[in-house]
Amino acid sequence: SFFDELLSHGILKPLTAPIEGMVEKEGSCNYMAPQGISSVVKYYLKQSGADVFYEYHVTHISLRDGKWEVSRKTGPPELFDVVILTIPVPQILQLQGDIVNIINERQKQQLEATSYSSRYALGLFYEAGVCIDVPWAAKYITDNPCIRFISIDNKKRNIESPEIGPSVVVHTTVTFGSEHLDSDPAEVQQLILSHLESIMPSLPKPASVKCQKWRYSQVTKSVPNCLGHMILHTQPLLICGGDGFTCSNFDGCIDSAMSLAEAVKSHL
């Protein structure tokens, strides 16, 4: 039903562009988001009617008179009746305040058992009219120590247009990501670009480049013995979930969201 709804609104569309080296799972169906994956999140936020605030870096969660006091890096603390955490699991364990003692030993062991892969993503953006002449929209690379995946993003999304410049997205291998996790970003960017040039020597010079580090890219080992969520405290409710409690794909996110929604509803 989630896929049907997103398809009917044009937020998802079937993936029809040629992808080289993709491992097809029997019975699976692949989709792409023409306006980017953030459009899926924006759609659900709009549907919720919630007021959304960005750039709130939460640092402490503590109990205050039957409510949760949530502190952030800048600005005053705020009080909440319910707190739902969907940040990467290692970041839950980095939070300060009463939450440190609220998480019991068994839960702490479960949360510590999770693991994530790390990687870099590189975006290359071009002026309108530039042509990137390759027969594929995206390609998995198997014989390079740095690059695992290259996508001609506008081609993959079927939005090629003379008015919009093409963009190329590069994902590194997990090994490269872990080896260079704390390296200088400028050096990492140059390394990826040099490997990309060896794979695609005729690639035009981009108008701009952006390098993004994904410290918590994909869940390689989810929280054991948890069906989509974990309740850390009941009254007031403090609960955590997300792909760290299922798996890092859209189905995994939906499974955890449904699990969280049911748990929160039963506590209201």
C-alpha cells in the first residue's frame, strides 16, 4: 500500500533505466524517486501535518517532572511528553543526561551489537548542455579499490532535459570508507576523483563538486531480538527505532515506522 500510494502521486516510479552490474533478486521490483529520495520523506512529513524543525543537534535527554527535557547544542532545552529516537544506534549511545542510566545493561548490549558500514558519496554537477556519453544510467564497479557505484543521476531518474545540467553520483566501497573515515575531506575528494578519471577518462570537468561522508551508511548488523523498536522508558515514553532495528532499505524503514506507531499509540 505504501508503494501504491507513492506511485500514484508520482513520488516513486518504476526503475526503467539501464543499470549495469545490478544483482536482481527474484520477485523484487525496483523503483526510483524522480525528485530524489528526500521527496519521499517530505511527502510523509506533509501528510503528518507536523511542525518540523531542522538543525536541532540533540545532546542530552533527562527526566523533569514526568516529562522529557531535551537539550541541544544551541538554544534552550524543551519539554516533551514522548520522545522517539530514529538516529543511528551508535548516536543513541552517545547522548548524555538521564538516558545514560535509563538504558539498562541488556539493552545497552543489544544496542552495542549493531554495526554500520561507512562510505563517501561524491556529487559532480554540470552546466546545462553538457553530454555524458555512456550507454548506462548507473553502473556497479567490481574491480576498483575506491569506487563501487556510479550513477548519471538525471538519466537514472528519467529527467534528461536540455535546460538541466547532468549530475554524476559516485559511492565508494565500504573498505575505502572505513580506511578513510577520519581523513582530510579534501584529500578524500581528490582520491575519489582520480579513481573516477581512471574509470571514465572522457568525463567532462564539472562546474562544482560535493563530497559527503556517510559515517553510518547502511546497517550491516541490526539490533538483535528487536522487532522494529525498543522501549527505553514507559512513563513518560522514550522509544527508539529506525533501520538499525530492521534493515537499510525502504521496506525496513516502513517496518520500523509501523512498529513504532503501534507502540506509541498503545501508550497514549
